[in-house]
Amino acid sequence: MKKLINAPESVVSEALAGMAAAHGDQVKVIEPNVVVRVDAPRQGKVGLISGGGSGHEPMHGGFVGPGMLDAACPGAVFSSPTPDQMLEATKAVDGGVGVLQIVKNYTGDVLNFEMAEDLAEGEGIEVESVLIDDDVAVEDSTYTAGRRGVGGTVLAEKIVGAAAEEGRPLGEVAELCRKVNAEVRSMGLALTSCVVPHAGEPTFELGEGEVEIGIGIHGEPGRKRSELRPVDEILPMLVEPILRDLPFGSGDRVIAFVNGMGGTPLIELYIVYRRLVQLLDEAGIQIARNLVGPFITSLEMAGCSITLLRADDELIRLWDAPVNTPALRWGA
Amino acid sequence: MKKLINAPESVVSEALAGMAAAHGDQVKVIEPNVVVRVDAPRQGKVGLISGGGSGHEPMHGGFVGPGMLDAACPGAVFSSPTPDQMLEATKAVDGGVGVLQIVKNYTGDVLNFEMAEDLAEGEGIEVESVLIDDDVAVEDSTYTAGRRGVGGTVLAEKIVGAAAEEGRPLGEVAELCRKVNAEVRSMGLALTSCVVPHAGEPTFELGEGEVEIGIGIHGEPGRKRSELRPVDEILPMLVEPILRDLPFGSGDRVIAFVNGMGGTPLIELYIVYRRLVQLLDEAGIQIARNLVGPFITSLEMAGCSITLLRADDELIRLWDAPVNTPALRWGA
């Protein structure tokens, strides 16, 4: 295991310390390991929180700031955060008009966010929760009943964050988040495994000529192993299942997101994006906006995922709205 | 070699096609492989161009846009661009008041930019050129007479880009660039090699327990191989040579840049930044601004580099000025 760390048990706390030091104008870190918007709580604004295991940076802590999340709860690497973290996040961002939890569909996350919701409501804070389950690769998975939540989460947090910033009420913000989840689909692939610091060895084995199609963000098995071929031939194995699933159709407009898994350099992600443009063009689908880069990663895993969100004028307007977070920033 | 590419010979052209498709509101790609600001040329504004081998993305193409570069010339992976590319870039961005070339100090880049300068002046365009040679690791290197140009280039392009945007004349813009180069120092390390697509195998070998201290961005040898230890013990091997070299001293203010080499995930870069804050604090050096992320990479190499720029009020003001490029964006 070759990592720029001190010890497996200090990875998350030390990374959060570094993050707080680097982005003190945008976020603060409060006990127990909660990344909070520096000006929270905002009175009269719905609070938006998310969370999940660490190892997917910049998600979620890098998305805390005006126009996106109010707080994020990072668990240990690839492990759910605790209800206690979520409760503290909820209390820290409660502006008196309720808090929305955006929850990726993994069993531990779901259970703990449910528990946190009960605890927060016991303290008089109104809470709604929306599950993200956009990964079309598999129906159930190692850590999941139902589909996994992956890249769609990034788009949901941006769009729903913009709506919350406009002062919309909790019910509307939650409904918008459900709409985004209904319209978004994703699938990923891996060229290499990653090494969880506590484990010290690769999560799975993949041969020199192999690619795992439909990989999960924790290295969970996907649909199949395939021979590694030119990316122009590989990419349809992600895009076709995504298009079939919603289904997306000719005339649709989408926000297209090419995500890097952590170890794949940007030069390759642009080659992937080039091919995605061709495939969507052939399907008559118009890319209204795009995002290319490593935003929901799996430590140093090499690979990528594709996320497509069918977007109407309203979703595009909210996507374009100003955002000022460590990892996404424009118009601010 | 496991990469999301089609063929080694098409990597650069396909990545540029993807980049142009993704960022068509900011950049365009013209023949022969030049990334140009979409609204170039800007009349009355000094044009700013840079370039170098591909494989360091987002540098330089990702830094083209208002407030930073006007054009970038990407060569083949880890190979100098041609004088022809540089001449076309110069002509594309010439707004009638001259063009500044920002050149990383590698022999091929230097020779070709000199030739391009002659060619452009032959066409009546005033050109100045500034070398960046901020890497304190080694005095001469595989591709270099004198020190290598590395992370300081990113800071120079941002700061000098802001000055050019203000409409300052060529001589002043060039002088500012020389000042930034005089005040900036860098050093890097690698945990793994990278694989150049045309070569198909690792550029160098590094044992499981080894780290290369002072690595070049093309995998050129550094100062020494060291045993991989906790990052808190490794980081002084970069920071102390940097501080000694300028030298930086107590009371100095700096822009501190923790760069990822491509294969190192963000969670580790924040752990590095945390340690950097401690070391600078011990030295009495104040971090006025920071940048953490993969901005000058070496394909999928795992590792990081540290860049420190001693910054006065003017440099900090220019750093803060709006920038709107694919890879750096704020205030716009």
C-alpha cells in the first residue's frame, strides 16, 4: 500500500483538518467530523445535508457551500457515517424551516439517516429524506437493497442546493430532489482496484487485460468482466444500458457527467467525453451542460462513470445558478 | 498498460476534441492542436500563451480563458510542441500589443519557443518570453539545462493572466512574470511511475517501499530514493529544500500550492496540506492563499508536489482576480 498518509486510523480526521485549513472561507469542521458551511445556519433557508463513507472525495465535503450542501457527514473510508454525525449536521444547519437529507442508497447510510431523522424530529426539527439510486448496473449489490446511489448524487446536490438557496420550502425542495433522482441514470467501470487504508490490500483483483463493467464505488462487483478494448468500443457498454433504462430518447436534453474514479487522469476523461458526445449524438440526445472530472471517486481506482440527467429548462437554470464550494464553483 | 484510450497516436487529438466539446463556451481548438480562448484575439490586450508536452492536464489547455492564458500548445505526451503550433497560437491571440510566451524550462520547449518568437516577429508581432524554472530538486536534469519548470507555472499563468486582463503593456506583464518566477519554488515526490502511451511500460521502476524525492514531471530522477514513511516525516524532505532555497523566512506570506501528480486522490492531498500548514507555521510563514488539487500532473503518477510563492499585496490581489477557465474558475 503506497499512500501519502500517516496511519489508516487518522486518514479521515487529518484530511478533514487539511480541508478545513484550505477552505476556511467556505467550510468549517465541527465535532464529530461534520463539514459545515461556514455561515450556517441560514435562517429561513432549508438546510441540505448529505454524507457517506470517505474515500469518494471531493464528495460530499467538497460540495458544502452557498448553492449546494449546508453540511456533509464523512464516515470512515467506505463506511457509513453515524446517526450522531447526521444529527449534529442537522442541528448545525437548521434555519427553522426544516432539513433535507440526500441519502445514497447503501444499507448502512439508509439506516443511519433514518435514525438521525427520528432523533432530529425528537428535537423539533422537521426532516425529509430522499434516496438517490441511479446506478443501473445491478439491482441489488454488496451493500445495497435496490440500486446503488452514485454520480447522480453530485447533480442532485447541485440542483437541489440551488433551489434551497432560492428559499423554497422543504416539501418543494424534497420533491425536486425526487424528480432529479427519477430522471438520472449512471454506470461505471474500473481498470484497477483501490486499496482501503485499513485493509492494506486491493479490494478486488482485476487482470492486466480486464475491465469491470458496472463497478460500484466501493469496488462492489458490476455486471461482468470484459476484455479491455479501445475506449470507443468500451463506452457503449456503459451508455447503452443507461439510455435503455430511463429510457432516454431522441430529442431529450441532458446534463452529461463524465466522472473519474480517482486514478484516471483528466486526459483520458476527455477522450471518454469525446466518445460520449458521439454516442448521444447518434441517439439524438442533446447535451445541454456537462461536467468532466473526478467528483465521486473511489480512492485511487482507475476508471470512470457516466451519468446522464434528463433536464428541462428549470433543472438547467438551477444547474447554472451560482455555486461556491471547494470542488464546484461558478458565478460566485 | 491500462488506459481509457483508443490508440497511443490519437490520445492528444482525441482528448483535445473532448475538451473542445466540453468547454466550447470557454475555448476552441484550432489547427495544429492549439487551444485558444473562444473570444481571441482581444484587441489592446497582451496575449498570453504557453505550452509543453501533453500528459500534465489540466495544464496548460485547462488554463485558457478570461483571466489566464489566451492560448496553449499541447505537444505529444511528454514532448515539446512545435514552433508551428506556437506561431499559430501567437497569431490567434495577437491583439496588436504583443504576446508573452510563458515557457517551462525544458530544452525542447525553450528551443521551439525561441524559434516561434523569431517567426512571429518576422510577421510583425512583438513577442517576449519568460522562463519558469522553479524546481529546486536538481540543477540540471534529463531534459533540462538548469532547473525544471513545474508548479510555479500554474501560479504564474494565473497571476500574469490577471495583469494582462487589466490591460497592462507587454513589458510590465513580462516583468511581473519574471518577478513571480523569482519568488516561487517547488519540489515533488512520486510513489509510482506513469506509463507514456507510446512507450507502453512504466517510465521508471520504484519498489513497493520506495518514494522518489525530487521527481520531475516526466519521471526524471530526483534527488534520492527514500523509504516510504508516514507523510508527516516525508513532507519535510520537500518543504525544507524549498524554504532554504529562496530563502523563505519568518514573516513571509505565501500562496501555497499542493499539487497532485494525477494518481493520488484528493483525500491524501488534504493530509499533505495539513502537514504543510504545520511546517510553515513552525517557520513563521503565513499562508495567504492556497490551491490543493491535481493541476500539473504526470499522467497517472501517484505523488505530489509543493509550490510556495512569496506574495506581496499585489500578487495576492492578482491571484484573487476573476478567472474563468476549464480548470480554475472563480469570481466569474
